[in-house]
Amino acid sequence: MSDDNSPEVSNTPGQGSAPQRRRGIGRRGFLTGAGLAGAGLVVGAAAGGATGYVVGNDDTTDAGAATEPFYGDHQSGIVTPQQNSMVFAAFDVNDSVITSQLQTMLARWAAAASLLTVGKPVGPVETQPGSPPADTGEAFDLGPHRLTVTVGFGESLFDDRFGLADKKPAALAPLGQLAVDSSIDPTISGGDLCIQACSEDPQVAFHAVRNLARIGRGVVTLRWLQEGFGRASATSTSQVTPRNLMGFKDGTANIKAEDPDIADKWVWVGDESDQEWMKGGSYLVARKIRMHIEAWDSDDIVDQEAIFGRSKDSGAPLSGGSEFTALNFTKKGPDGKPLVERFSHVHLAHPDTNGGVQILRRGYNYTDGIDTRTGTLDAGLFFIAYQKNAHEQFVRIQNNLAQDRLNEYIAPISSSLFAVPPGLTAVGDWYGKTMFGYVA
Amino acid sequence: MSDDNSPEVSNTPGQGSAPQRRRGIGRRGFLTGAGLAGAGLVVGAAAGGATGYVVGNDDTTDAGAATEPFYGDHQSGIVTPQQNSMVFAAFDVNDSVITSQLQTMLARWAAAASLLTVGKPVGPVETQPGSPPADTGEAFDLGPHRLTVTVGFGESLFDDRFGLADKKPAALAPLGQLAVDSSIDPTISGGDLCIQACSEDPQVAFHAVRNLARIGRGVVTLRWLQEGFGRASATSTSQVTPRNLMGFKDGTANIKAEDPDIADKWVWVGDESDQEWMKGGSYLVARKIRMHIEAWDSDDIVDQEAIFGRSKDSGAPLSGGSEFTALNFTKKGPDGKPLVERFSHVHLAHPDTNGGVQILRRGYNYTDGIDTRTGTLDAGLFFIAYQKNAHEQFVRIQNNLAQDRLNEYIAPISSSLFAVPPGLTAVGDWYGKTMFGYVA
């Protein structure tokens, strides 16, 4: 264990374990990648520490150099104030992959993410002749721009392939088909694993997912991928509330999750969990919500505002005040009807009509070009929510929203649930380490 | 002409002209949009001047408030230092649209672009009851973030529909099928009109194209749309050379077009033009170039560098020196062969092997998610080049690049040529005004 200086080896699970030996993958084999398809790709560098190679012209602007924590009680990218760009990827584990290969890949993802999030490549761009570059290079001159990498596990991972059947949390049961889910496309839903990469720079987020996908080659295959932009949901008291592509402020009443008490109450899995390994983690719901933009754009302003329950320009409740004034659901207008309608989005989504339940939204706007059948824009919201228990939180609210008049203008086209394990404690920890039965 | 305060009317061509009267579109009809499908959408505001309505919480950060010129000899978005985000849209004019309707839309685009590029909505978000919002609102709190809107005309516009047959520049002849063009998809190529919107903020660029598309509803239909990110090509001596998704610096030898002599020589149409209206304009070539990323990523570093002719990390020529050292095509290595190979990208693209010809590249990286057939990333370069004459410049270089070894790893999947008219001179000017025979 000491014939080179690469602490990354300490991230390797099951070192010299029976399955690895059986397939002839010794330690040296792991380091050179010889035991994995995509051989030649090496994470031959310290996780978060000194690297054995020279890093290029780092982006030393304040914005480019800014980082988010990598190690800690929780993964970053959840209560982290939202960055401007997102790339979200889901993967399926390939047929015939054995447990130790999956574990090794998750360890390599951890090592790579620890480097990427401090703006370092996952390995040398200039390798020895005969090898491809270890890092693909497109972020070589860019700082991390607050990159976060957040990894989750889908329900399908907990079948009989990897010995995880008795590790599946009850809260990871499939969401099922909700009332509004008549248009869900299974090919862009679910997956064994997911990665959410967020950064202020889209090239940095793309680079992270691309290089993690590359590290996973032979072990996992991309199932679907979604890019997002904008800031569809403020996650911090210090951020201006961003707007969704319907033009409304989205997130005025979102959880301000930098308050640890609020995050503990709604976001982080705690002692209620049936699975010890998920404590400190969170459940991620991802739903791609197509907007019927042209229909929306021709709707009357009065109707648009009635549907949301807020003023379009200021975000103020129709019951009066300014953006952050509390909603008043009983205040009536001259016609005797509530100013904020019963079937308005803000009313149906409000904690008061959902037994006090809240979720942390962290979605992004998306556009996929045009719908060639109609020549209209194909765009909407890639909704992401984090919570302690999606069945008790997201599903409850979403069921209430089945009556939302907004449903006339939107259609969820994908739906996914992932268990996001807690943060990595230090160099040597990796995604799922305790889930697989190793000591953290 | 004086019964309201909307200077936008001065942008309206053919006011009260016969075709408009024939179809019952009077001036009032234009102002209220009643004569157009998508009625109710009004650009009821001053072009670049005072607006009749309140603008929301402007983004007053330095970065958000930064603007590029709108009026001038040339359209912005060409020699403008490249912004981080792009949305490029191509449109076809609908059947049965008459010339004055097209002219009116182009005038409304001009008025709207003059507002968008200074960070204003194209009209009120809060309209009167009974009308949809004039602006869709998603950029309401954002500054322009250096937004540029660049409009071009495709060859198909110059048929017999709009009386433009004798206005077609010879230089707008179709590019035809080039040597590498075996995979061009016509549904994502060409179009009667194009809009290139670039901004540091992707939501601002998207908002611009969306609202211009909305203004055009009933007159034009989206043909294709492409988003891009990153900075695939430096257009300024002050910008760090960005990297393409092959991880190489792209644009080291690009024209530094802020030098007006260089721009006059290579970019701006001059007295050589057979069409007076194109003087001060430029020709835009747009080519979507899919990269076979997985194949590239498994190629040896030595081969990758030989293909490009440069070092991957530093961008230095393989003939020695640092990034901006001149290429030396005769210098030989110990094996007696040129250090920069004859069929390397830098050699084949170099002015010395193209009769001195140059182009201004201004492309963006793109990703369209995954190729579901293979589970591999669908990504590449949305190549954009501006030049005085694409047949003499782009085509010449591209024909030389037919021998490029890089072609093993890339495939152009769309190809378009647009004539980009000169800049708008002042309020009252509009895209194509002189082309249609009006006095500027």
C-alpha cells in the first residue's frame, strides 16, 4: 500500500478481495485501469490534496476560483445556494458487472469529484505516449466556479445484483404514477445511479459529468442526461428569487435551507430512517415538466396571475403586500371571492394546505430546441426537490397539486426518485461505502 | 401618426400601404397586433429610449448591466467579444404571408431587439385585463448581460415570394455539399431567417429568441434551434483562448476582430458586393459538428496532438514555443518528418495553405444529451464563422480540411449560410429596410 504516493488508493474498496483477485485485478491493475473497460483512464492523483502533475492556467478570477465544500456531513449541491448551470445524468449498471467493479467505480467517482470540485482535472491531460489523456481537458483553464457533484442511487440498484436487497430504504419505494403522470417517458426516468453536477459555468458542469461517465465506462452506461440553466428556485435568503419560463418568480416561499434547523427538519434523513447508511442523506425527486409555452403565452394576464396567485412582475400575493408578504387565503375581493383562489398554485402548494409539509426545491429551466411536430419551443422546468421522505413530502404536495389549474399548461414527462447518501467524511470515503458494509 | 407616444411606429414599413389596407391591417391594427396571428402581443415601447411602463428590479450588478451597442455600422454579435451563452434560431416564413407582413415583423424585431439589448422587456409584463403579457417575463429581473441579437437572411428568402429575387447577393449561393458533408440533416439546416442571440446569461439569450419568435407568430415558424455554451473561439486579444469539447484550445490563431482593418479585410462586406444593401454586413456560416466523443477520448495523447498540431495542455505548436508562437511547418523532428504534420488541423486550416484567406470564428460548444442508440454523449461544436464571402473564405478552407485527420472524429450534421445585413442606423431603421427598397 505504499509503493506510490497516491492517496486515491485508500478510496479503493475490497482491495485484493476475492472477486477482484478472481478476475486478476490486483492493486496495480486498479491504478492503471487495466481491470476496467476503458483502460488507460487513471485517477492517479490525490483526492483533494497535492497532485502528481501540473495543473494548467487556473482560472484565478474570484468567480472562477470559488469552491463549495466537498467533504462533510452532507453532500454539496443540496442546500448549496443554487449555481447557474446544471447537468444531470442517470446511469444504469451494465450487465455482468460484479459488485467490486461497481464499488471501484464509485470510489473512483469520489476521488475524481474531490479533484473536479477544486478545479483540478481528474488526471493528467498530458499523459505518456500510448495513453489517451486521463482528463478530457475542456475545463483545463477554468476554475471550479462553485462546482458541486451530487451522487444518488435509484431503486433499481437494490435488486439482487449487488447484494443490496436488504439495504433498500423503505422511502425509496417507487413514486408510482401520480394523478398528473399520463405522459411520463420511462426512457428519461429513473436509473441505477444519478449525478447532479452544478456550476456557475456550464462547461465545468458538462466536463464533470463527461469525465465521470468516462471513468464509469464498461461499468455503467448513460441512461439519460438533462442540462438546465437559470435559477429556477432560490435556496438562500441572499439570492434574488429567480423566474421560471412562465415568467413568474419561482421559489419565493421555498425553504431557506442554509438554516440548519430547517434543513434538519425537512431535508436531511435522520433517526427515522430504516437504513443507517442513509442518515445525513436526502431523497431527490427529479421531474422534467414540459411547458406548453405557446398556450401559456396567449393566456390573459389576469388568468395567469389567478393561476399562480401572485402578481407576475412583483411576485406579490394577490391578497396584497410585496413579494415576501405572507399569503392571505381568506381575504376576499369586492366580488366576495378569495383574492388568492382555492385552486391557485400557491394555495395548493402551501404548507397550510399540506399538513405543514415542505420540500427544498432546486430546479432548473431547460430548453431542448423545438418540437419539430409543431415548430414550437420545447422548454420547461427540470424540477428537482430534496427532502427527508419523498412519499410524505413531495407526493403529498403533488397530489394536492393535481387540482392545480396550472396543469392545463404543463405536463410532467419524466419522473425519478434517488436516494442521495450522506457526505463523504474524508479522503478514503466513497459513495455508498457504508451501504456496502464497509466502515466509513 | 401622432395619436400615441410609441416611437416604435416609426419602425413600421409600408404604413397604410396597399397590401395592408387590402387585408384590413391599418396602423391601429399593427399597434394592437390585431392584424397578426398571436394578437395581443404589442411592442408598444420606445426603441432604445424611454419606455411607457415601469421596468422591474433591474439587475444592477456590473456584469448584469453590461451592454453591447445596438445601433451602428454593423450588427453586434459578430466582432463583439464572445459571450458565454448562445441561442441560435432559424425560421421559415409561413405560407400566404405577404411582403408587408414580413416587413412589419422585421420592424417589430428591430424595435424589440433595441429594448432587449438594454435589458428592457419587449412590452409590459403587467398588461390590461384581457391581454396576455406583452413580454414573457423570465428575464424581467435580469440585466442584458451583454446581450446581442444578430439577424440574417437565408437564400430561400430571395425567391419570388417577397419581391427579393433581384436582391439576392451572388455570395448567398448555397454552399452545396462539401467533401465532408455526407451526414447533413436538412431539417436542422438553412431557413428563411436566422437569429443569433448571445449573452453571458443563458436565460437572457433564451428570453430574447422566445420573445422574437412570439412577435413573429403567424408570420414565421421556428425551423430549428440550437443552444450553445462555453467560448469555443476567442474573438478578442483580451480573452483567454477557450477550449472545445475535444479539450484543445480553439481560436489561438483566430482573427482578432477588434482591429477594424482586419475586420474590414475579412469580415465586413465592402464595395466588392453586387448588392448595395449588404455593404457593412457579413456572411454567416453555421455548421453543427457532432464529435465522436468516446472514440476521441480513447485516442492516444500523441495522436491527438499530432492531429491538431499543438500541445493539448498549453496549446503550443508541436514545432515549439508557447501558445502564440508562430507555427513552423518546415521544422523537422529527429525522424526527419515535420513536427507539425502536413495533414494536421493547424496546417490545413492555416492561411499559408489557403492563399492567405481567413475567417472569423465565433462558435459554441453544445450538448444535446445522449445518443439513445449508443448511450454516448451527443455533443460537439456549433461552428459559426463570419466573413466577407463564404465561398471564397470558409469553403476554401473547408475544402482543404477535407484531408484533415480530425474528420475521423467529427461529422458535420447541419450546414447553413445566411446574409447578415449591416447594423441598424437609428430608431426607425429595421432589418432589411434598404434591401426592400426603403431609404435607410
